[in-house]
Amino acid sequence: MAKSAERTFTRPNMKPQFNPPRLRKTVVEMAFAGNAVHLGCAFSIIELLACLYGRHMRYDEKNANDPIRDYLVLSKGHGVMAQYACLYELGWLERDDIDKYFHDGSRLKGLSDAHVPGCEVTSGTLGHGLSVGVGLALAAARGKTGQKCYAVVGDGEINEGAIWEAMLFAAHAKLDNLMVIVDANGFQAMGTTDEVMKLGDLNAKFSAFDFDVLSVDGHDMNAISAAVEKLEAMKNGRPKALVAKTVKGKGVSYMENVNAWHYSRLNPDLYAQALREIEGASA
Amino acid sequence: MRVAFSNALVEAATQDERVVLLTGDHGYALFDEFRKRCPNQYINAGIAEQNMVGVAAGLAKAGLRPIVYGLSAFVPVRVLEQIKIDVCYEKLPVIFTGDGAGLVYSTLGTSHQSFEDIACLRAVPHIEIMSPCDAHELTACFRMALAQEGPVYFRMGKADIGPIHSALPRLQRGGLVQVRAGSHPVVLIATGSMVKTARALGDELDASVWSAPWIKPLDDAQLGALAADAKAFVTLEEHSFAGGLGGAVVESIAEATPIPVLRIGIGERFSETCGSHAHAMREHGLDLATVRERVMPFAAKWKAP
């Protein structure tokens, strides 16, 4: 599967601005400007969002509220800087939004907020976004609009009971236009997912809930796109789940798999090093 | 009142195909007619209220007009955060109907009794709170709720206590509706099931009685004018005396036209015993005799002209 899918993916149709180092650079600039936390949580989903915005989602770049857009629901709202970086590339956010992150009177918050153009849900209180995404997918299915909904949840977020309610409902409602994408970075705020609340075999759990499920390396853009396409080709009335194995803090050496970067902040030296590493990766 | 509610739902759904009814596996017989007439607009979302409210938010974002049905112990109280974050923050047009409010489920105990629902929602921005007193008011209120641009909590309490109004009342957003006029300087303001009790006491005192189909917003100008003409108010509700109609009335008049207000409601206690609704009302001091014992000495401080 991988070989033919990779050939398919090498078609030059990825929108070039959704380039992971470029997105990570924006995140680091924001985080430094705002003395913000949640860097690690944003870095684990950069490639996932790049693929969705750059290749799979259909939307009107001139209108964030286009009523027939595909939906990206960031249920793990604490990864929102990764989404901001994408929205900035779309021109839905301004340079000032990046440079004045968290400054008094600014509009971008530390968690996903539905008042921001391009953010579908207000999240960060976890376990909310998936249900809203299910409602969006249900409305699209009822109206036969062809719209899809991609809901990005954290593996830690799956502790929330409402996630399981939403999974049951999505399968019962036969929402094959819904894809739950799990950012499986293996960590949550206070430890690894296994230490805090053992998740076990997540693929098996999704399967047991009547989802079509695939696992993927969440930083391999070719593999992500191949998996998304393979899942979407299954128009069988079953909702989809993509379990993306990711690295919390991916892209900056001192953050990778260091859970402190859920809450740690940049200082000038760390900021400079992060930029050097990211720019090195893009060279 | 339940027939009126069923009719209102069917009327809403047949007139507007965007209307979708979601229930958390409650209200079986209540929805017989709806399911027969509008099967494609009916969703049993299962015993999963948090998800149900999130789904309703998603449907509303996509342009539908969801009506979420639950018992008021669950909708809104169990799902308060979903209502706040997923619906109210975006001012989405979702109607939440909380059935069996107050002490209706007298035999089922604390899990199904709800007298904190109004208080919970009053501090949440953008949501309106309606609390009709009879079938006529329910029908008129529901039409107003459907016309709102934002979220509404529709509180339905004891349903079989008979009519207050003789026809559909004319409603104005936030306004009280006069049930009887009177000459006594103490004015009675009640909501839901307690309007009937208020009317009985109003008859005894020859006091004017007003029904409050809205708890939020309240028409401050109307209340202020009433307070300016009255010596005192009595508020009556099958809800906690803290944070409900009584609290809302006091807050409304406190700044410009403060007068004494006796708040009749449920006190700082849960139900301890089991029995009929009438028994539960007696346990909480909301039966006519107990309310009369509190209201009469209060009203006697001000003589009728």
C-alpha cells in the first residue's frame, strides 16, 4: 500500500505554504512573543494539520466561513498554535496576531476559540470538540452536502467520557464523512498516557466502536496522506479513525518527548536554538 | 401542558425543516405524534447528554435549529459546560427543554429533582430562560423561543395543574404577564407551577398577580414601574429561593426602586422523604397553606387602601 500511495502523493499538489518547518517557525515566534506554553502539544500535530490544510480539505481561501467548507475541529485546543500557524498562511490571521500573541487586547487565546476565523470550536476544556464535529458531520450527511469533518483529538483527551459518547453516536449515525485523528504522542499533562490512564490498544478500541481505523507515523506526510485517502475511499457508512503516532515537541531537539514542554516557556537562548534547528530542518 | 408541548414541537418541525429534535432517550410517549409526523427530524441521541449537546451545537453551526429535550436535572444541569462553551459562546440557536423541573419527580428522589437549573444558567451569557405556567403560555413562549437568534432554556415543571390564562397571552420579551389585577400594595410575581398558588393568594388579598414567563431577561423597566407603585413584592417559584426568579427580581429593582421582597422557594435542603408531588411541595413549604402562613403576615405590614 505504501509504495503506490507514496507515488500518488508525490504529485506536486501540496500547497507549498504548509511546509512544516515554516509552520513550526511561526509557532516558536508566537510562543516567544507571548511567553506561551503548550509548544510540545502544537509541534506534535504540525504535519497532520499541514496535510489537512495543504492537501485534503476543501475550503475557500477567501472565506473562512464558507458554508460548504470541510471542517477542521481542533478538539485538543491546547495545540492551537499549530492551527494558528496554518491560518496565518491562509491570510486569515495577520502578522500582528503572531507578533503580539497574548499581548493586552490581542485576539488569539491560548486555546482554540470559535470566534477566530478558521477555528470551528472553543476547546481546551477537553472532550467537547469531537461531539461538535459529529454534529457538523451529521448536518452534512443529512443535507448531502459532501462536506467532511476532521476532528483532531489528543490521546490524553480520550480520558474524557464524552469522547466515547461521541464515538458511539458517530458509528450509530453512520458518519463516514467524519475522521477522528488522534495525536498519539503518548503524553498528557502529568505524565505518559499509560501512567495516567492506560489507553491500551487504541486501534482495537476504535474498531470495537465500529470505526475504520489505520495507524500512521504522524510526521510522515506521505504516509499521512496515503492513510487519509485510503480511509476516505471506504464509503461504507463507518466513521474513520487515524491513530497518528507522534512525538510531543517534534522538530526541536530539547523538546522532543520531554513532557515538560507541555508547560515550559522559551527564554532567549532556547528561542534562538529552536529557530536555528527549525531553519536547519528547512534548509 | 404536555399535549401543548407536543403540538408546539410538531408545529415547529412541520413549519421549518431546519428544526431537529434531539432527546437523551427520554420522553417516549411525548414524542409519538412528532415521530409519526416528522420522523426524519427526530434523533434519539442515547443516554449521552454531553455528546447530545455538542452534536446540537454542530447542527446549529451548520444552519439547523436543534431542540434538545431532557429532564431538567440533566439538561441543563449535567451539561452546563457544553451549554456554556459549545452553544452560548457562539450564540447558537439551540432550544434546551428541561422537563420535570422542580419537584415533579417527587418519588424518584434527588437525582431527578432540579431546583438549581435556573440559578445555574442565569450567570451564563446569551441564553434566555423561559418558564411557562400553563399550556397557553407554553404555546406562546415556544413560538417566541423558535424566533430567537440565540440559545433558550425552556423550563417545564408540573404539567397538570390546569390553566391560568384563558387564551394565548400576548408576550413581550422579558415581560411579566398580568394574571389578575388587585388593589393591595403587595404584588405577587410567580413562575411556572407557583402561578396557581400566587393567584389563589392574590384572590384572598385582592393583590395583583403577575406570571413571569421569562426569568432571563427580565424587563427591568416594567419591574421598576411595578416596584414604584407597590410597597412590596412576593416572588414564588418551584426552584431554589437563591438564584431563581426571586433573585432575579431583587437584582432588577435593587438599584433604582428597592422595596421589600419576600422570596418563596426551595430552601437550603434536598428532599428527605418520598411521596406525591403534593407531599414534596409540603416538605419544602411550597404548599398553599404553608405559603399562606408566610405571605399573610408579610402582606399585613401594608394595608390595602
